[in-house]
Amino acid sequence: MKKIGKQTVSFDNPPTILECSSIVGPKEAQGPLAKYFDQTLEDEFYGEKTWEKAESKILKENINLLVAKSGIPFDKIDCIFAGDLLNQCISSSFGLRDSNIPFFGIFGACSTFVEGLCLGSICAESFAENVLCATSSHFCSAEKQFRFPLELGNQRTPTSQWTVTGSGAAMLSRSGSGPYITNITIGKIVDLGIKDANNMGAAMAPAFADTLISHFVDTGRSPNYYDLIISGDLGYVGKDIAIDIAKSQGYNIKSNYNDCGVLIFDKEKQDTHSGGSGCACIGTVFSGYLFKELKSRKVKKILLIATGALMNSTSSQQGESIPGIAHAVSIEI
Amino acid sequence: MKKIGKQTVSFDNPPTILECSSIVGPKEAQGPLAKYFDQTLEDEFYGEKTWEKAESKILKENINLLVAKSGIPFDKIDCIFAGDLLNQCISSSFGLRDSNIPFFGIFGACSTFVEGLCLGSICAESFAENVLCATSSHFCSAEKQFRFPLELGNQRTPTSQWTVTGSGAAMLSRSGSGPYITNITIGKIVDLGIKDANNMGAAMAPAFADTLISHFVDTGRSPNYYDLIISGDLGYVGKDIAIDIAKSQGYNIKSNYNDCGVLIFDKEKQDTHSGGSGCACIGTVFSGYLFKELKSRKVKKILLIATGALMNSTSSQQGESIPGIAHAVSIEI
């Protein structure tokens, strides 16, 4: 592999995304992408006593599913990259504690899934045969931790987003017939001073645009190189801002750009305001839907950019703004 | 690089640790290693209004220090790995938001510093010229978040440890005259069922022993290959357990093994019970003290193993045990 430009790494022997798996919650199971997910849950507890334990179980079962689907047994996985939104990433550590696989914990908020694909690709080209990348999020555990107790029934603002309940996971392999991860563009932290913790789309859109444009500058590509440009969870509000920022910098992405937070819920029938969010938003939409579109060659080139808001509830209470980040991978078949 | 054994990666062109920097708080400044740190603080606030903002500032200023000491300017750093103990790793994201460097957030609790060295080494051998690895922790922000309000003045148990206030940072470079990172051993999650959140040493010691022995098995080395074997923050309690577990598996490490949590505070004069802990414990002891010992060739071969407890306060309240992890790097000159 070699570095090209300032933030991009290009692979000489691009790793294959061998297989993906996804589990989603009951609300996602009523959305427009329901048929693409491997498993849908009937309720938010999944047989557990707490939402946190349910989220760990979702991640754990999703990884078991991926191992079964890919045919790569646990002892052939060289390492795993995983992270989530819970404090100290406990969904990942509890979900993986019986896996017996060398483990790298990562945190990039909702950018974690693509952060894992970036680091996993570096490992797959340099020393590993197989690398597993996984994330999870859970509407109830996230609301409880970042906002208000669900029992309060607080009103949600028009710009707020709905954390996706679920887990997405991908098995990267040194050898395989694609889709391939051909480039990664590593994001920088971008903070334009947005302080509204109920408007994550606006906080993260500048980081998306920064990585998007860095990717084009580094690779010499333009938006129309890709069949699809996909962001993680900017939602309706952030998506519009992202299009505007890109346009102001000379990049027109309107015709081939969409957002996983927009795709996963039905705007009319499901009351999620600005759309979906969370580590599992791009995780499940990619693992469930987009990966199948690539495998069937309905789309051949995707630029997948996951965005994350790097704040917590204490930083908001202390009056801080919300730093954003976005990591990108080019996926081609 | 190539994988050797089950968990170890061996480098063909081992990256150099070009330079290190460290800032510590007032209590660490009264400890036995005080003279080795680059900067010591007079109080826990560092001119900020909150402990969280102080911790971010410590990380930020430590990175500025490392850039100055190493002579590698920000725009020549290919990427940075950083993480900390605060919820959603805000010390790192706020501390680095103005740095303009491609950023990978990582979380391995107190193992984060060595997790960064592992991933940073992989990047330095495969595509990067310079990689920065940093961590921070802060006694007051950690107590507030994980245990009780400091104002309560709660009694501490004999097995409890004192979170180090400070930041350690290392600049890895593809080229240089050493000390070199020659191997990394990536840890697995190990959970033997310890539930006492005031006895982290006992919770993490099995993970330390697991990685230690995996390293010896993978590399064919024995304990006496190293001048020093160093753990992150097992403290007095965990150190004794670690020696016992290793001995029960046929590895005698008693003569050349020590722990950063034991080294950083004075047992008699500083009332820290089982010793130091936190992401900054091994971060500052390595960056301040051990790196200088290597550069002056007083020691030539160190096996540095950082341990982490992958829990949060919610998991303890829900009756969960504490999963541990440990990552190792061989450092030789």
C-alpha cells in the first residue's frame, strides 16, 4: 500500500469484503430496507434484562452469524476491530469477551464502522488473512445515556435523529473476488462550532465534506467516478447541508449521493424526524443492503463515508461545541 | 511484516520510537519518577474550569511538546492514534480538534497507549512516515465518572488504585536509530469473573498473563530475553497475582518484571493503596522514564504490556464481571 495525497492510502492488493451480516431492531424491521437484513428482532430486549445487555447480545449474535455465513471460523480470524456508542464501548467488549480473537477497540462515534474498515484493510494487506469489523448501537441505551430517560416521553426536536438498533459486521480477507476496498481516506477532526446536541447532522456535515473533498483531491477522482456516494447518518438535515458545502467547494454530488439515515426509515410512515443515526446505521445499511447491491453488480463503485460526533453529555453540559469526524473507503467490484 | 504464531506480528523494518513527551499532575510530581517528566502541573485544573477541560488541555499541550521535541511538524504526521478513559474519549477528540491530523480514535481502557503503539507500528511499516500515539487520564475526572463525587471524600479500599493525571505521547517513525518496536502481540479479551470494581489489578492480571505467555509462545522467547518486562497498571495487588499466574504456567518473571502503577508513586509516602492506574500511567512512565533508559542504553530490551479493564459504571451496576485486555510491544535498541 502507499499513501497518496495528504489523507488517503491506496492498496496494491486491495482486500476483499468477503461477507457481511446484520441484525436490526423492531423499528428498522418495519422500514424500507427490512428485507435485506439477516435477522430482525421482535422487541428491544432480545431476551435480556437491560438494553445494554441486549445491545451486547446483538453484536455477539451478529458476529456468530458472520462467522457462519463467511465460512471463516473464529480461529482463522487474525483480529477484530469493534466499537460502539456506549460509555467505554461496553457493547463491544462484553459482546466479544468469549470470542477469543485478538481485539482492537476503536471509537469514532457513528464513524466507527468505516474506521474499522480502514484499519482492517491496512491489516489485511499487511499481515492478516482475515479481519472482522463490527459495530452496534441501540435506540434505548443511546437515549438513556445521551439524552433523557425514555420513560419521560420527552418531545424530540425536528432536527433530531433516531439511533438505529442493530449491528453490522464485515469480514475482510486478503484474498477473494471482491468487492474490494481500493482506497481509504482517514478523516481529521472538524469543529465549526455547532453546539446543538439535537442537531448531529449539522455538526457532522462539515467533517463529511472535508473528507469527501480530501478524497477527491488525493485520488484525482471526481464525484461521477462513483455510482454511489453514501454518508453514514447525516439525516435529512445534514444531507442537505453536505450537498450545499460540497457545491460551494465545486463538487456537485446531488445526483449520486444518499445517506444511510435517510435510507433506513420511511419518512412518511415512521416518525424519526431527520432520519436514522448511530454506529449501526451505516453498519446495517452497508452490511444488509449496499453489500448485496455490490455483490449483484447493481452498483460497482461506492464511496462510503461514515460520520461521527465526538462529544458526550458532559461536554455539552459544559457548553462545548461538537467536533465531527468522517472516514471514507472506496469499495469497487 | 508477518504474523508469527497466533497473536504476534513481527516487523521486517521495525519502526523507531523517535521521541516521547510527558506531562503529569501535582501528585505524580511528588513521586519517585518526577525528574523524568517533561512538565509537571501545580494543580489539577491547569487553568481550566473543569477537570475534563484540564485533561483535554494536558493531552493537547503534550502533543505540542512532542512536535517541538521531535522536530516533526504537524503536517508531516501521517496519522494519530489516541484515546482516553472519559466517556466517548472526549479528552482525545477535544484535545486534538485543532491539530488537523488524520485521526483514529481507539479505546482499550488503560491498555490504550500500547494499543496505539501496536496500530501505529503497523501503519509506520506499511504506509506512514510518522505516526503519533497519545493517551491521557486524570484522577479527578476518572473518580467523578467511574466512582463517587470527590467532594464526598469516600474511603478507598486497600485494593483500589490512583488514576494518574497526565499524558504520555510517542512519535513513531519509519526511519531512525531506535529504540525499535520489533514485535507486537495483540491481546484477547479475558474475563475470569472478577466483579470488584475497586480491584482492577485482579481483574486485569489474567489478561496480562495471557498476552505475556502468548508472546513467549509466538516468538519462542523466554522471560530472560528481556531486560525488563513492564505491565501498565496492575498495581501491587495485580503484580503479585500476575507473577503467580505466570509461574503456574511455567514462566518465572519475578526478577525482571515491574509495573508502572508500582513505579510512579512512593508506597510509603504517597497514599495510593495498590498504586497508580489509568491510560496515563504506562503512558507517562514509558514516555518519561523508560524511553530515556532505552535511549541511554541502560536497558536494551523491554517487553511493554499495557492492561485495560473494559467495563463502565453501568455494567458494574448491572452485576457484570470485568473483562480485561492486554496488548504488548517488544522494544529493543
